[in-house]
Amino acid sequence: MFRKIAISLTKPPLAIFFLKDAWSKIILYLIFLPFFMILPSIISLAIDPSMSAESYQEISNAMLSDFRFTDVTLENYQLTYSETSYVELDSFDISIGYINDIYNVTFVFETEGVAVYYLDQQLDFQTYEALDFESHDFTSTALSDISQISIVIKNLYEQQTVLFVSDMILQYFVYLIDFIFVILIMTFLSSLMSPMIKLPYKLRFKFSTYLSTIYIFSNFILILLGLYALNVISMVLVYVYHLWAYKKLTVIPKGAAPNVNQ
């Protein structure tokens, strides 16, 4: 596997010798490569499993602008409210009393404590006393009150290991689908860039699978550098690798002996 990765990255024309690989090996190669894309996230999570500063700032901004209520009171670890309400963030929702979107992660402030829901299932519930959240003024815009409720959400979020795992799984499948899409595009384009090379579509697909290895590793480097927005560079490299590989292929007329001196 790693030998094929190395050859596909450094000597893409030689990937032509992998066309005899069984489809099981091609599929395994396809499934394996996208793991490199989530590797930076796994390493980052292992080093620092806390919520990112950007996500915490997003919570604080939402608390300041949208999470203001005159009919919600938290006193002596008991929440009372007359109407339900919610605020949507990029990563999750925060609500008073109900779930707005069962498909999104939702932190629900209930009478006795805060519950975490995902896919209509309760993942966790902690009382206000356990959270050391005795009282809160939901009408206040003071920085101390905003920080108080933001820290409660942050601490509860960081305890949900299943959310981090599901996020990794989702990332992986997004990258896998993206990788397959790139291979399909390049398989089609390869027939246009090299019409003299008469390869069946299934063999072009196998060839493009190996030639598209550069797409994964180019994006991997861009992610490490924080430049994933420039992933168009990866598409350019994939195209160049295909041109390079197909240009090196030699068409031998049927019945003719290859020129071993070339």
C-alpha cells in the first residue's frame, strides 16, 4: 500500500503497472487514503480536546445578540420560563425548553438542568447544581453574565466525546466522496487528453485512482498550513499528474514488438 502511494506521488507514469490490481485492492486504496485528510484533526484533538477559540467566541456572540429573555429565570438551580426559544449557531443550537432541529446538536436548558440532544436522542444531562450554575440573569448583557453561560456550554460540549467522534466520521465521508468525485472527473477527462490511448473506462478509473493520490496529500499539506481554501491547487496538481502519466505512455501497434532501446 505505502509503496504504491510513494510511486503514485513520485513516479506517476509507473502507476500503469498497477492496472492489474484486483478491484478489492482498488477499493481498499480508495477507502484508506482519505484517512490522511482527517489525521490533522485527530492529532489536534489528541493534543488539545477543548473547544476552539473560534467556537467559544461564536457562543459568546450568540449569547450577547440573540439569547436575551425577559421571561426566563434561573434561581437556586431551578429554571422557570413561559415560552420556549432557541438560537442557531454553526455547529449546534442552544434552546430554552425544546429541540428545534432533531438533526442538529442541541443544548437544551430545562427546568432541572441542561440536556444535550443529537438525532432526537439525549446524549447527556447535567443538573444546574452539578454545573455550579445557581443563578443567571437572562436579560443581562454584562460580560460576566455572557461569560458565565458561555462557559457552561463550553464545558458541557467538551464532555461529549461522541460529538467529536461523529464529527470525525462525517469529515471522513465528506473527504471520501470528494476523492471519488475527483477520480471520476479525471477518468472522464483522461479520455479527452489522450484519445490515442485506448484504455477501457474501468482501467482508466484504476489509473486515475492512483494518479489522484496527489490530491489527498496536497490537501493534507494545505490543511496543516491552514490553507485549505486554496485546494484548487490540488485539482491543478491532479490534472498535471494525469498529463504527465499519459504523456509517458507509448502506443504500440498490434503485432509490433516494443522498442526496448527507447
